[in-house]
Amino acid sequence: MAVMLWHSLLNKELAQANEYELYLRESYIYKSDIELFGKTIVVTGGTDEVGKECVKNFIKRGARVIVGYRSSKNGIKLKEEIEDDDTNKGTLVLMELELSSMESVRKFAEKINKSEQRLDVLLNNAGILSSSTAYTKDGYEMITAVNYLSHFLLTHLLLPLLKKSSPSRIVNVSSFVHNLTTDMMFDDFNIRTGYFIPTSFYLYGRSKAAMNMFTKECQRRFKDMGITSYSCNPGAVKTNLFNHFSLIKDFTNYLLFKTFKLINPIQFVGKSANEGAQTPIYCSIEEGIETYGGSYFTDGKPFKESKLVNNDEVCEKLWDYTTDLLNLSKL
Ligand SMILES: NC(=O)c1ccc[n+]([C@@H]2O[C@H](COP(=O)([O-])OP(=O)(O)OC[C@H]3O[C@@H](n4cnc5c(N)ncnc54)[C@H](OP(=O)(O)O)[C@@H]3O)[C@@H](O)[C@H]2O)c1
């Protein structure tokens, strides 16, 4: 823990990205009248905050949007909001999805593969920042599983449909916190040995670095199929992401983000969910950005990534490691 803290304090890439992040409150709004009639978009984490704003935007433009949802409360609320707005031109389809269960991810993908004729955009948006060292029923570290492994699996299972619908896109929602990670911890990827116990913030950063690396590998491997890939940063957004810390398991973060909510700078300078959704929307629908495939976008522009993410060898190693971990056949 102390090593991790020291390591983060000395991380210049993180400090620079953090500085820029605060400047991002001068919010960027993506302006475009692109219509999405006949297009199908799948969104994870589309029932709340950033993901929900993306879903609403796509439906306004005429798309058929499939949202993976786990909480009936937020799912029903989204459905009602969409139905109540008669300026909507598209349709919403809710399908059950619990990202901490690989079985649920498989069922979700199976349903889509059966019911859908096409898939134009897969927006892997869902993310959690909860207490560290929790495990899924498959035995994976929780933050890693929900933020990264589930999306890796989902993308692989939907690949034939994306390929059939090309030109199509994979958009992965990341964060400036990906800069926190300088080591993927392949020796103890699931944090099992107990020798080195990272904070939940480090695990969150590692999952986001993994999403950037996944984006680069998807671009390299799938671009010839007509599928381009992008990662993106919503910026610091006032959302529910910071509300899941446990008092016992994650005391420091609990104090910083929950109890002392009033002194959490994001509560003051953070973007609204709609502002945070602008770059994910841009990457999902803007025309003519294919030459930037594989890049990481902030405020609608390609942005600098960490050294680790730019290391092609580690990106390839992570791909192979994840393929084995999820028992997927090599592509
Ligand atoms: N907020 C920020 O400052 C910030 C900054 C950089 C990057 N990001 C990234 O932006 C993305 C969206 O974040 P947000 O701030 O909008 O988060 P949020 O308010 O916490 O919303 C998260 C969404 O993910 C869903 N979700 C969480 N765990 C799930 C699970 N196990 N299975 C299925 N769905 C699950 C939630 O569903 P329910 O409705 O059922 O809860 C919700 O729709 C995340 O990837 C996050 O890491 C956020």
C-alpha cells in the first residue's frame, strides 16, 4: 500500500494528466447533425450518468440502441424517460447483463447474435470503482472483471456481427487514471498472492490502461475487417462512480469521496454527465475519424497515452494473457 502511494506520487504522467483533467471543465460539446437511422448500437452501463446520456443521444438521432442492464430500477427509469420524450426517433431495447458474471456476458451476446441483423457500434462504457480485493464468482478480481475482462469477452462474442456490418466500431471508455498504472502485474493479475495488495484506485487505473491496450490490439487485428477501435476519456464527471466505497475496506477513499464529498474537487469542477458523454458519442458516430483508429480521445481529440499503453509488446502480451484467462480460442 505504502509502495503504491509512493509510486503514484512520483508518477509524472499521472500528475500531468491530472492537471489537464481539471482544465477539462471548460467543457467540450460535440456538435453534429448526423442521423443514425438503420444503425444498431450496443451500450454497456447505459442505464446511468455518462452511458445514459450516450443512449439518449443515439436514440434522438434514430438509432436502435441495445442497453445491457442489471438494476431494474435504473432500467425502468431509462425506459420511461425514453418513452416520455416524443422527439425521440430511435428505439431502446433493454437486455439483462451482469458484467461481473462471464456467463451473463455470454447470454447477453447470444441474445444479440440471435435477434440482431447488424451491429454498427459497440460502446463498452460500464465501469466501477469499488472497494478492492473483491472477487467475482468466476474468481476474477472484481474491478478488473467488470471494467475490462467482461468487455474483452463481449467484444469477441460480437465480433462476427461487427464484421458483417462493417464499417463498424468498437469504442472503449477509459480514463486519465490509466496513467496511474506502470505495471500490469501479470505475476498476480487477479491479486491472489497477497504479497502486493493494490488500492482500488490502482486497480481501476490498471483496468483503464487495459482498455486502452485492448483498443490498440483491436485496431491492429480487426482494421482489415473494416472494424476500427477507439478509447476515450469522459473527463472528471460528477457521477455515481465515486459512491461505492466501503467504509471498512476502503477507508481512505471513503473519506475522500463519500464522507468528505464536499471537499472532493470533482463535486465542484466536474462535468455534468451530458458533458462527460460528448467524447464517447464523438468516437461512436463522428464520420471520417478512421485514420485515428487505435487512438485515445479526450475532448473530441486524440490525446497522449501513458508509456505503458504505448508499449506494443505489453499490449500483445495482455491480449494473449486475457485470451487464456477467459479460455477464448486464439484469434
Ligand atoms: N465519472 C467520472 O469522473 C469518470 C472519469 C473517467 C472515466 N469514467 C468512466 O466512464 C464510464 C461511465 O462512468 P459513470 O461515471 O457514468 O459511472 P456510473 O455513474 O457509476 O454508472 C455506471 C454504469 O455502469 C453500470 N454497471 C456498473 N456495474 C455493472 C455490472 N456489474 N454489470 C452491469 N452494469 C454495471 C451501472 O448500472 P446500474 O444503473 O445498474 O448501476 C451504470 O449504468 C466508466 O467506464 C468510468 O470508468 C468516469
